Amino acid sequence: MATEQIIDSDKAVEHQEEQIDVTNLIKMLSIQMANQGTQIQAQKLENNLTKKIEKSEEVIVLIEMNFILINLINKRLIQCKLSNRRISSNTISKGIGTMTLFKGFPDRFNGVTVHSVMENCDLLDFPSVLQESLKAWKEEKKRGIWFKVGIQHSEWIPILVKNGFIFHNARNDFVMLRKWLSDEVDITPSFAHTLIGVGAVVVNNDEVLVVKEKYGFVENWKLPGGYVEPGENLVDAAIREVYEETNITTEFSSILNIRHAHGGAWECSDIYFVVCLKPLTLDIVKCDREIKESKWMKLEEYLQSPLVHELNKFFLQTFLDYKSQSVTIDCKHSIHPLLRKPYTVYFASTKNKI
């Protein structure tokens, strides 16, 4: 029986400015194979891998060598003693090669966010890379670890869950998972839990613009409006919704009401802003996809109609009150002095009239 040969990765991996001498590793693996009576295969392997080194394909060589070594171990031709000695802050030793740890992006809360599309990892290596990365982050006293997993890497998700990650939020093309490492109390805020909608009071002299939804709960008359899109301002959303549903062009006049409710769609809360808009055009062209009917309705008829919800009547009454008292809720756009991001402030004013 051939004497079992031991490959000690601490001896096999030569560190010269934290780089791996791949040529020496090829020679060592070739010797081990030759010692087991496979001289011809060993020579062919050495020649093949050396040619790839000359073509600067070291990564491919390391991968192939790992597969060969694993195959030899499985066949009990050689015994491999692995070492977990750290090569650098972002790599760990693994057999005769190296494994890169996840780096991620640090945040101001001493956390780290890893993006799968930026730090891809083979599925076979992912569990060990993840576990070693978690150990490193724990040693560095990181608090929260986030993984933004693109839909193309969704096979990572069950592995992350098995390692203590939980879901936080998702979009069409990614899911965000997190794990709290700190011994401190987990104070991570929950994901966005409130939907924002807008409705528009558009008044033309003594008439208000109303619609009936094609797929509404009841066939009542209501104000045109809908959900605010991501990154969209309230006023812009109201103007857009009115145009999409009725083809009426408008401009901002005032904020009228804010309605806050819970238990909305997708178990979210709901905030509904009522915006007063001034019509710039009058000819209605309803959206056949969303709207069953649309028209200009007399203000008095709207306030008395059994087909108008009491809350919608209250919105119109607010408009009339603001108008009689010369009050508006105006808005001002600016840039945050520290974050350098745009924002909008809404404030009461008596300078403008509705």
C-alpha cells in the first residue's frame, strides 16, 4: 500500500506580498499524483496548467486544482490537512487556494451591505464564504449585516436563511435580507409600511371634476387620483393622475386635507393627500383602462349627492372654507444643506388665494 501523502496548505501556500505562487502549487500537486503511480497523467496535468499560467489564467488554474484535489481526497489517494490561517483581511485559506471574503459597503451605523450583483459567488462556495465572512464581521464588531440579493442569485436565499438572516424588504428584481450580529438590542427599523396616495379637487368656477372608477368597490363619484410613484412629489403625482384619468391639464393651488388610515393594501397603512389644482384645460377625455365615467359636476350637486362619500364632501367643503378665508397650504422646494438632496416643505399661507 502506498504511503499516504499529506499536503499541508500552510506549507503549500507561499506568501509573497500576499500573492499565491501558483506555479509551485502545480508542481507540488503533480508530484503527489506521480507518487501515487499516475506519472503520465501528472505530467499532462502539469503541462496543461502551466500553459494556462502563461496565459494569465491563474484563477481558472486554481479552480481546476481544487477540483482535482477534492477528487483525489474522495478516492482516498491522498489526505489533505486544511488550514484556516488568514491570508489577508478579505481572504481565507482553503486547501491549496484562497477564498475571498465578502467586503460589502459600510454604513454609518457600523453595518455592512453586500450586493450580490457586485460580489458574485459560486453557489458551491457560498456557504463557506458566508460563514467565514460572518466570523470576520463578528470579530470586527459589525452590528447589522445586509445582503441585497438580485433575482439572478435567488439560490442564495435559503442558505442565508439557514445562517440566521431574515427578510426585510423586496422589489421586483431583488430581496434584502439582514442579520443582527451585535449583542446590543436590535433597533433596525422595519421596512416602509405606509402607502401614499393623492386625490385632486379640481374646480372650474362652480363645477368640480369627478370620476367613477371602472373597478371601484361601489359606483360612487369620487375625486381623480391614485398612488404616488417612487421618487415622485405629491403635487406632481396629483397633476399626473388627473391628466392620466381625464386628460385635463392642471397646476398646483393648495394642499387641502391629509387622511391617515391603517389596514390598507398589503397590510400597510395609508396616507391620502388631497390637493387643490387649478384646471388649465376643460375638455375631458377619460382613460378607458381605469375610468368608467368622468364629468364636471356642480358644486351643490356634489355636496348633496347620495353617490358621493361623506369624506369626499368634506374635502370639497375644505376647499370652500379655504377659499372664503383666503387660506392656502403652499409648498416650497429646496435642497437639504447636509444631505444635498431635494425636499419640499408645505406651509400655511394667506398671501395666495385658491
